[in-house]
Amino acid sequence: MTSTSMDVLVSLCKRRGFVFQSSEIYGGTGSCWDYGPLGVELRNNIKRVWWRDFVQQRADMVGLDASILMHPTVWKASGHVDHFTDPMVDCLECKRRFRADQVDALPWVHYCEATKGNKFTITAGEACKHCGARRTLCPECGKGDLTAPRQFNLMFKTFMGPVEEDASLTYLRPETAQGIFVNFDNVLQSTRRKLPFGIAQIGKAFRNEITPGNFIFRSREFEQMEIEFFVNPNDAVDGRPADEHWHDRWIADCQGWFARYGLQPDNVTLHEHARDELAHYAKRTVDLLYRFPMGWSELMGIANRTDFDLKQHAKFSGKSLTWFDEERKEHVVPFVIEPSAGVDRALLAFLLDAYREEEVRGEKRVVLRLHP
């Protein structure tokens, strides 16, 4: 882990005007953050450099800025309505909620009968050293039973128009990718692009996370920098399927980009998703992990989404979402390589890597050695 603790960085961000708690004068809004004078400049610099390097300086990329509110069938077609869920459990005593698949990874509170009910906080996965008990109750309060897991959809619901009824139900987008997929044919027809080419977008997304936290690492409102790179699955590059070649290219390009702007190589590693970790649409996914104060965690992901999204939207909309291969005289549904990074996580990683404490004439001072 980086030597800088999250508490130290949170304090610095408030003092220096990088990040403030949202609605702080009213007690704050959980896992929502406001960017101050320095924070908004750093945030804009990250987005500007990313756009310059991955869109403006490449001949195979174009940009898009899609609407946050979309037709609700978009999310049915993409699988978000049925599958964008996390398993949730509730404590019947303190009413805290947890992701069911993360409860066992939390430290837990235990009132030990062997020590006359003394309270202990025990490391995740370990037994009480006094009585040998293991966690069966709520890890937070140590008293309440947990409910059976139930699925919780992470999308924020809202309504279009003056009447709140099922017919006007829509969602705040949980990702920017679908705006690119539903505009694939519009971009293709207006730019006359040939495969392979990519469409990039920077924009806000919203997820009603059960357990957000770790400062700006996981919040309910965040900003994504996403690319959908379209590849002809019938092509080969150096004897390999084109989608596999471009997937590896994008992994290397993204890793190189973070290194170029200041992240130390020792603080970044790759994680290959096992088969049981893959999303339902993915052929392969590789994450760039950063050594955050809470441990190795995802900085960004690069996924091979195959042709799932374009086929789904073609099926639900009745519109053709193909590219015509002039050489083979056939219509092709492209495979998609998706490099997806979060602006907030990138900013957090750059701040952590830049943080230094120096002593000048016997006094400690904090310096941020950010890339110029």
C-alpha cells in the first residue's frame, strides 16, 4: 500500500481546496463530493490530457457526448434492469446494510463471553483468540442477525414528465457506454469510418451503491472516461484474432498513460479476471490495479465486450447496428474493446503518488509532486 493514509489525504484535500464533503453545512450527503478550486483544475487537467492523448491525437478515434437520461428500454436491452444488482443483507439490530459477498472480508465486532462480555474488534476471517468463536452476527454492532441476501438494483430511478407513473419511469445512467452503442450507426453514417475505430466519451454516471466509501474511490455520482473500440471479428493481426490483438494494445496503452503522468510502476499491476469473475458480456477483462491505502483495488478496466451490446440493441430496437465489409461484401457486427477509467479514481491515485512530506528548518511541510 502507499505510505499515505486515506485520512491524511482527506484532510489535505479539504485544507487545500481539492475536495469537500457535499452539503457539509447540513451534515453532508453520503459518498457525494464537491471539487474545490484546486480539485476542479486537477480534475479538468486529467480529462483534458486523456482526451488529447486518446482522441485528438489518434486518427482512429472520434468523440461523443450522449445524454444522461435515455429511453428506459436501453437499460432493458443492456441487461442492467435484470442483472445490474448486488446481493444485500441487513442487520436486524443496527439496521446497517452490507453487500452479502463482502461481509466476510470486514473486521467484526465480538462480545466475548469468555472475557465476561468484553468487546473486541477482530480481523476479517479470523476467530476470537479467547473463545474461538467466528462471526455469525452483524460485523458492525456484533449483536444483530443478518437477513437472507436479496438482490438490490444499483440504478437510480426517476420520472420523465409531470406524472410519476410506470410509463414515465427512467433511470440515471449507471455507465456512459450505452450512449455510445445506441449512437453507433449515427457516428458510422456521419463520419464514414472504417473498422477498427473507437468512440470516446467523458461523462457523469450514477450508481446507488450499497456500501460506498474510501473517500472518492467509490461514490454514488462519478465521472467516467470511456472508449468503445470497434473491431472486425473476422480480421486477424499478426496471426491473432483482431479483437485479441487490440485488447492487448489497449491494455499496454492505458498502463503506459498512467505511468507517463506520474504513477510509480510499483504501485500499478494487472489483474486478469478469472472465468467466474467475468461479466455476462465479456470474453476477457483485465483491470489495472493501484496500491491504494486500503490495498490493491481497481483503477480502471479494459474489457472485450464481444458483440453483445450491439446485438442486444439491434434486437430490442429493430434497427441494424452493423458495419458493411466492402472486401468481403458482408455485414459485420463488430466486437468491442472497452477501456473504462474513472476520473475520480485517477485523481485519487495521482494525489496519493504525488504526496510527499519534507522537513525544512525543523518544520514538516507537505508537497505534491504532480506531473507538470
